[in-house]
Amino acid sequence: HAIPASRALGSVEYHGISVDLAYAEELQGKLTKVIDDTRTALYDMARPAWLEDKELNLNSGPQLAKLLYDYGWRHPDGTRIETIECLKETKTGRSTAEDALKPYIKYDAQFVDGKTKYVPQRESLFLDTLFLHKKALKARDTFLKTMKILSKRDARVHCSYNLNGTGTGRSSCSDPNLQQVPKKLAGLSIKKLFITDDRDSLFFVNADYKGAEVRVFTAYARDEALIKALNEGLDMHSFFASKVFGRPYEDYQARDKEESGLSKEYRALLDLERTRIKRFVFGILYGAQPKKLSQTIGCTEEEAFKLQALLFEMFPAIKEYIDEVNHLVVRDGYVETLFGRRRRFPLAVSTRHRLRAQRQACNFKIQSTSSDIVIGQLIEMHEMINSDKTWPEWGIHQPLHTMGVRILLTVHDSIGLQWPKKIARALIPWLTYYGEERVREKYPWLPVPFKIDIEAGENYGECKPATKYIEDLPHNDVEEGTIEEAELLTELREDAFKAAS
């Protein structure tokens, strides 16, 4: 579907996405304050005797290496923190890059104002502050500056989507890359920059495929236990975390509910454990070895090996899939997806490159298939939006494009669009049909149905569950439509699908 995808993404590029220029100025001021505050904090922590008469150059690798590996630093409470061991050497000396220092950054989870926040442990404070400073500096002087320049002509950013160039077949984005915009940085929302064309009549929608890659994985590794768990609505990561840490599955599911009766500290711990397990599971699906897995979740290599063995015992088809892909890479020098997309690994014959090739092959089959499904639905949505079709059963009585509906961006497994407030109630049935039911109809070989998580908000950074957003809209902004009919129709389609299956 390269040609229709080019048409759809070309339209997205041409129309661009609106930028809130007033918020850009506000964000620049706030980022400047973060940069100044973190610089001051770092200077104060880096004042052992050797730096009394001069300031630490935060851009100097050799100076940072001396501080961290030879001298240590002082905590704000006066405690001296000892040096750390250098984990990576470069041609120019001891590395202070993020990958060399990241293993030393550890966090404690705390529940504050109904949300889990990660606070650096005292030995990690300097490094955490250093990375926060660098990220804020990059956000202001690279990302934000670029956004202001590129949106100067029409208050919109027109990025470029690329359908080739990635090893997995995923689309990529450039000039600027909107697929790598962090949700928050230094506590500031970066995504709030992106808004709809008319904030009075349109709202922002983010449709995200929940666990798309795990669901695609079941088409390659038909593990009965995993398929049953996902079809019954079981949260795989919570389930595995409950097995690993010996806590009730229900506790993980209730970790974000204040009315659960669980303490804030316990809920924060549950959230941290589930996040680590999620990273671990995806690492295994992508063929990572225990050494890499241990770095991902901050445990020993022996513990990672035991966790991997436990997952393989629970879902044996996962190991069978990995072993089969590894065999195909060595035997054929390539692997192929269910859509026929092929990736070659000519260097896999070399022992030196074989492990990397096998890991990439495991990743490719899952990620590429997931991407093809999502892009296929983006194409279909784009065509429906720009057609003359109406959906009276959902309260849509005129073509969507005449009401300002259009796709604004895509980020891997999610699609962002703008939708009219006056037909807000039609959003969920329309997206559920084109995001979920059409996937079932087009790809009956998927043993686990795709699920789409629909969020809505006044801008990209303030999206919340669509049902909640629509409920909170002023009554006169929303046409009553035929929501009861729409819900009934959706239920009937669900029943028909189950019966046919």
C-alpha cells in the first residue's frame, strides 16, 4: 500500500499541524528557568576543593569524567558522594555519554497528587540533574527554536514522513521529527504546542493501538495461554508482574485508582514494577539477551536469566518463535513478515554479527507487521474523511472533510486527528469501527483483536479518555445525534463477529 500511503501522508504533510505560538513563548521562558536552575544546582554539587576557584564546564567530557570518576561530588545536604566506575572508554578518553552513565541512575517511585512520580535516589541526583539540564537545553535551543522558525510562515509545521529508510518498514519522520516529541520535559508539556486548526469548534484526538505489537506477536507465536489471556482482557504485563513479584494481579490493575483502598506508596511501587516488567517483556520479544535485559530493568544478569526462564515457562511459544527466527536468519539470511515484507541479513553468517542480526529479525517481524496494519487503517480513515460518505446512524449527516476533520500526524502505533465538537458523540463509534472492526474484517488471521485507545483534548498534550472529555464538553457544543443507536449498532457488530468466529 505504498502509493495510497504516500497520498495520505502527503496530504498530512501539505496541510501540516498548527502550533500554539503563544505557548511556545511561554515554554521558552520556563525551559530557560529549568536550564538556569539545574546549572546552578550542578555547580553547587560540583564544588570539592579542585573546583573552588572555577566553574565546571558542563559541556566538557574530560571535566565531567574527572568529577565523576576521580573526585566525586557533594549532595545538597552536605554529604560527600563517592566516585563511580567508568563503564565505557572511547578513543578520546573515559566516556560521559548517557549510555555510559545511565546504569548509575536509580529512582524511587512516589505517589503525588494522584500520579506516580519517579524521584532520583541520593546517589543519582547529580546525574539526573545533569541529564535534565542537557534535555532542557536541547528542547529549547534545538526543538523549540526549530518549531518557531518552521511555523513562522503559516503558524503550522509541515514535516516529512518517509515510508522507506527504516530497517523495520515503519514510517519515519523528519524536518522536524514529530515522532520523537516527548510528552513532558522538566515537568513541562511539550506536546501542548500542537493544536487544532480552530480551537473553538475542533478538538484534538489521539487514537492509540493498545499493545499492538504484543497482539501481532500472537500471529507468529500462537501460544494458547497468551492468546487466551489477551482475549479475556488480561493485562499481560500486570499478570507477569504478579507472578514475578508475588503480588495479586488485581492490585496491579487497581494501581491508578484512588478509590482502590491501596496506599499511595504501594500503588507507586506497583506502577514501577509493572513498568520494569513491560520493558523486560518487550526486550525478550525483540530477542534481547539476559545481559541487555538486566540493564533494561536494573537487576543482575542472573536475575534476568531467571525471569526470562519464567516467562518462557509461562508462554513456551515465545521461546519457540525466537528459536525459529534465529534459525531462519542463519539458514536463509533473511526473514519475511505475514505481509511478505522481507529483510535480509547478509552478515549473519559471521559469528560477530549473528546475535545482532537475530535480535533485529525478531524485532522486524513484529514491528513491521504492526506498522503495516496501522498504516493501512490510516489510509482507510483518510479516504473516508475525504469522501462524500455520511454516517446518519452515528449522527454524521455531512462529509467529514466539510466539517474540518483531517489527520494531523501519526506516531508509529497511533493516529492523531481533529474532530468537530458538535458531533463529538460520533467520534468513538466511528473510530472504533475503522480502527478495530475493519482490522478484524481485513486480517482474520489475527488471533487477538486490535484494540484502539481513544483520547481527546484541547491540544496534543492534554488528551484524556475521550468519554471523559466528551462528557465535560459544554452541552451546547455537542449534538445529541443518535448515540444510543450507535452504541447498539456497535454491540450488534460485536455479537455478529463473535458468532461468526
